[in-house]
Amino acid sequence: MRLLRKWHWKENLKHRDIASRLKIPRSTVTRWFHYFNIPTQPGSRFTNLNLLNMGPRKTPPAKPKTSKPRPWKVREEFFETWTGEMAYILGFFCADGTLTVNPRGSRYLALQISDRGLLLKIKACFGIGHKLSLKRHRTANWKDAWRIQIGSKRIFNRFIELGITPQKAYRLRMPVVPKEYAADFIRGYFDGDGGAWFGYVHKNDRKMPTKALVTTFTSCSNGMLMDVALMLSRLAGVRLKQPRFSGKAFRIFYSTWDSRKIYQFIYHTKTNLYLARKKVVFEKYLGT
């Protein structure tokens, strides 16, 4: 018992050091201390002794940390000045984008679309160095989608200023878009949540089938579609439509004459920012 006390209090050996000296398990030494009521030194005393016994530094000092440039560059000021590209991407984001805040408070925005080529064009406009990720769908009716995620508090806060918030699906409203960029915004929204159909229909009063063109816009937010309908009515000259609830979402439909006006409105500027498979539907109608 005296030997244990001497080793522990005078020579400052820990339980594991005593066990190593006696070649027995450490738990056995601890039981002996409890059985003989030998007090155990607090861990802080060993720490203080180690600090007092520190000798000169044997290793070289650590190198100062240098901030490395991020490989994923982002033009964080992109959404602060209105341009045609900015309006298009903003419209596309209103349709197919998401804002999220993770448990640590980091802020992210993400875009997802099945057309990889268009997402690469958006990536180039944005000045983004991020890689695209492929999300595969197990359901046969769903296409695989390409996705890009960007972490930026500055862009996130700018979207909040524009009225675009996390969980926006049912409460989204159109931002205040300058008139000169309205067509770009609508084209972006159309590429995300719009569609065009061209075909032939049979009417009762005609012997021959009539070619028809139909344009649709879809959203879970009735308010967003009302804003789209008002903008198209004022600037494209189409009839004012009321959204209809169909298939878990609101939709507006434009017939042939209005669809031609929408085509002339959203594609009147020279740009490569558009979804080719949707534009070609209009061009098939016009070319027949």
C-alpha cells in the first residue's frame, strides 16, 4: 500500500504507469487504490506538471496558414446588376431552383435540369467552377437530372431581397423585373416550368385537320402564374389568362394565336440562353 502511494504521489506515476511497471492490467491497480482508500491525483495536476517540465521545442514551429483561392470561383455580384443573362437565370431559378440553409447556417442555392448543355451555359455565365452532379431517377417516367449547388451568402441574401425565399414553391411571386429584361425572365421561367406542343387537331366544322400550337406555364404558386399572365398580357399582347388548378399544380394555357405572340416576345433577342428542344416546337409550327 505504501509503495503504491509513493509511486503515485511522489514519483507522479499514473495508474497505467504503475500497471506497466508491475505488468498487470490497469483496472487491477485502480481496484487496489479503491480497496486501500488511496486517494488518486486529479488529472489537472498531471497536466500542470507536464507544462512545468516542458523543455525547449524540439520540432520546428508550424508554418503560418495562408488562405488559398477557392477552386470553385463564383461571380457573387452577378445578380446585383440587371442584364439579359441575369434575368434569364433568375427566371429559370424561380422555376427550377432551390434555396437551403443547412444546420450549421451555411446558405446554398441549387439549379437542376435534365438538359446538361443548358446548365453548362448557365454555369459559364455565372463564372462558376463547380462540377455538375448527375441525379438518376429510378422512376421510368422521370428523366435523369443534372444539378449544380453553390454556397454563397451574398447571392442568397440578394435572392431574399428579390422576394425569392426557401420553400418558395407555394408562395413564390415574380420579382420586380425591369421592362427591358422581361422577355429574358419569361424565357428563363418558360424553360424551367413551361412547355409547348405542336400538332394537328380535328374540328367538327372542318374537313381537314388544323395545325395547332399550345403554350403552357406551370407553378405550384397561383400568384406567380398570375404575375406571368399579367406580364405577357401587357408586353406580349396576349389575352389575359386565369390559372387553372390541374394535376397538383396551377397552369395557364395559350392557344395558337397567343403562342405565336409569346414566341415573338421571348425569342426576339439574339442569345444562346434557351432550351433548344422547346424553341424548336415553335419553329416546327412556323415552318409548316
